[in-house]
Amino acid sequence: NPRFASVIANRLWKQAMGLGLIEPVDIIEDNTVASNPELMEFLTETIVELDFDMKQFLRAIYNKVKNF
């Protein structure tokens, strides 16, 4: 399923930040638009590049947020 990476990235973003880029996180359809589409695309690409390693993905999110 091509949406798998987006769903995982969105759920982990919600875990880290308290609010998903797509809410509710359980409903992602073809016409669903993220609150920040560029960030959602970046997060989706990142989770794929990390081979769906959720620990590494969360580490990347926490480290980036900490640096801002």
C-alpha cells in the first residue's frame, strides 16, 4: 500500500508532537491533505530512507526540534 509510509510517519509525528499533520490519523484517503503538505512529504521520504526504523525516525524528529 503506497500510503503505508505516510500513515507511519504521521502516527510517529503525532506521538512526538501531540498532533498529527493529518487528523484523524486513522483516516487517510486519496483526497486527504496534510496541514503542512511539504513537511508530510519530507517525513514520508525520511521514514522510507530509514527503512521504516521507527527509533531512528523519532530520533531524527527529536534532534531537529531540539535544534530549533
